[in-house]
Amino acid sequence: MPIRIRLDEVLAAKHLKAKQIAAEIGVSETHLSLFRSGKVRGVRFATLAKLCAALGCQPGDLLVYEPGESDLADGDDDGE
């Protein structure tokens, strides 16, 4: 997937544990773990906003786009 999750890097830089952040933003550790591993198909803006508030960061600190040749190919799941 061309979107890479950088949550682990942000947590390490701030010396925080995922368990702490999950409790602070009100999501399960399992849900946060799935997000951290990139195994989710999407994230709610409200959840992203809570993560940014708790970590004192911007969405771009948590998500990175790494271009790939197939990014503009037909058949993607964007609903169009």
C-alpha cells in the first residue's frame, strides 16, 4: 500500500507506549495495533484528530505517501 503508517516512529520519538495512547484517546489496544500495522482500510478523521491531539503532531507526521506505479490504475477502491 502506498500509505505508510508512522505511528510507531512518533511514539518512540516521544517515549510513549501505544497502550497509553489507546487509553487516552478511547480506543482499544487491538484497534490501535491494527492501525499501527497498516492492516486497516481506513481511519476516521475523529480518531486521527484524537491521535494528533494526544501526540502533539500533525496528520502528516503519522501518514506518509510512498508513490507506486499502480496508484492511478483502474480498479482501486476509492468508490469512483
